[in-house]
Amino acid sequence: MAKPTDRDVFVRGNRWWGYFPREGGEGLRRSLGLPASAPRKAALAKYVELSRRQPAGDYATHSTKVGAAFDAYLTEQARRGRSEATREIDRDKARHFVRVWGDAMPLDRVDAARVHDYITQREREGAHARTIQRELVVLRGMLKLAIHHGRFALPLERVMPIGFAPRYVPRTKWLACDVAWKVFDELLPSRRGWFAFAIATGARKSEIEAAELSDIGDDEVFIRGTKTPGSEDTVPITVLQRPWIEAARKYAKKTGPAFGAWTNVLRGLRHATDRVSTCASCRRGKRRDGRARGTPDPQCDACRKTPRVEHVTPNDLRRTLGMWLRDAGVEPHLIGKVLRHTDSRMAERVYGKGSKRGIAMQLATQIRRGTPDLRVPKTVRHSVRHSVQSGRRPRPSRRLTPRNPVEQRGIEPLTSALRTRRSPS
């Protein structure tokens, strides 16, 4: 370091200050922590000490803003080949930090206390813990990039919260086969093909809207993947999916997008599930409480007895195919290939156990195939039944000849001696 001059240190107010130059721009002015009454020699010594200990990245930190740092992170995500859907999610998460902290806040003000205050404010606003965790992932990525470029000096362990990692709980909502057909019948004819294609292929909403009739083959369906490059693949058609793919082909358009865009898909699915949960008379006639037809009437006894179908989303239809395959005995890693997951971890979490009915069916099938005959012998059944009816404990059998050939050879001398002793002299 060059020898400091008198202009590098100066008095402002009642403190000594120093000017720390940086390359290609205006330097950084900061307090030396010494009162104005201290001699200039002490201020120069403190200036040299801080200059040697100051990381080079701190010089650029003062001019870096939070908004610019997040923009650089999103640009880097695009350079890494992240999909547009992933970048849109990251962009939404970054907007919350810019909204709370301000676009022009210097990046060097981000510390553990400020991050803790951000989490507290988001919780006060009603954000879910998983949402806050996903926002912190974006913040961590932005800070890592800023450290790499020399624009942030604090280590991440001194900024990010400790132990803020809510446990991931996968959603379990899906439709049984008979319920799915009832919902299918309640939809408008223009939406039935959309619904059937979603269940038959497990496609996402954007993939359904991009499908064409030529993509549907006899044994497989081509999915125009939109989330990641690997999501563009073919899906095999099994006997479970064939009725649904035939229904999708029946209601598909001949040219252009086969099913079109369904902008109000959540509302349409909610109305269909409500009509399935409503009795026939309330669907046709006027509601007693004045509400619209097609929704369960709490004052109607028939509606209360009708099984309630929960509202579903397009992702629940995708999960429906996975649960049907799991109940049929398909391994989770193969389900992940059908649903075009990146790896099998998500399939293991969501479809690893299957439904209760599916587990019982698989246990019964495996027991019939591979277990020996576990039926109780007739003599034992008779003795146990007789003892239960009479209230007495069953007596042990007095049979001396065992069924095991090895035991038979062991007691042959004993039985022959008894027969000799009982014979007349």
C-alpha cells in the first residue's frame, strides 16, 4: 500500500474520517473511530490498519443496490439455462425483498438482523413457512453471486437464519376412478377433453394447452414439455389410461391446440366437484337458502348423506395418475419416469406409500402368490372350537407317532417295546 497523505484522513464533526480509494470510481469514506482530539499521527496509523484489513469487495459494496443485485442473479439464472417458469418464480420471490427493503438500499446493509426482521414481517403478512423458505433460497443465491463478484463481504453463515427449514409435506389429494368419471360427466363438453388428457398423461396445465391431436398415438402420447428441457418426452399408455385417452381424443379439436386454454380452470373444477357432492334434487331445483344451484345445501338431508368431493387443482389430476399406478403395483421410480420427474426422489416422497386401499390390495396379492399354506390343521381347529364352546383349555394331543419322518425313526424302539409289553405271554 502507498504511504497515506494528509488528504486521505480528515475531520468531520467530532470524528476522524478516512478516504479509501477504489479502482474505476469514487472511493469509500468511513469513520476511523477516533475522536477529533486525537493527533493526526494516530489517525494515519488507524487509516493504514483499516486499509490493510479491509477486503477489496467492500469498496464496491457501497455502490451496489439490492435491486441491481437481484437483477444480476436473475440474469445469471438465465445464463445457467434455468427454465422460464423457474425464473418467473425467482422473480416473484425477489420482488418481496425489493418491496420490503427498497430497490435502492445498499447491499452492505443486509445482515442477520435485517433478514430476521424480513421473516417477521412476512409472517405477519400471512406468508406460509414454505413460501418464506423459498424466498430465502433466492436471497442465498443472490448473496453467493454477490460474494463471488466481490460486492458482498459478510459470510453467509452470519446473514442467513439458523434452522429455518420447514419440513416438506407433500400434498396427498387425488381422485378415485369412479369419482373422476363423475367429475368428468359434470364438466362442459368443451372441457372434458382437457380433464381426460390431464388424468391420462399426468401433464401440467401449460403442457395440456400446448398438446395437439397428432401427439396422441396408439401406445404412447408425446408431451410438449414446457417446464424443463427434460419434460418434453413421450408417456406410455397402459390399460389404466386407455379409457381416458380415448375420451380425450373424442373431445379434442382436429386442428391447432387440441384442448385450448382454460383460464378459469380452478373455478370450473370447483363447480364440477360441488355438483358431484350435491343431491339430484338440489342440482335441478332452487336452493332453499337462495344460493346458486349445484352446490351442497347444508339444510338438505340428501346433500348431507352424499359423499363430499374436495376441490381439486390441475396438479391434483397429475397426482391422480401417479396414485393409480402405485395402487396397481408400479414402483415409484417408474412413476417418476411416467410423470417426467428429474429424479425419483419426488416420486418416493409422494407415491412411496400409496393409498390404504392400494396397500391392502398389494399385500393380499403378494400373500396369495408367495406364502405357504397357513391354514390351521383340522384336528387343531376342532379342539380349539370345542374348547371355546365348552370354556375349557384344549388338551395336548396324545398321538405318539409324529408326522416328521426324523421323529418317527427316533421313537420306533419305544413304540415296539410298548407293543411287546402289552402282548399276552
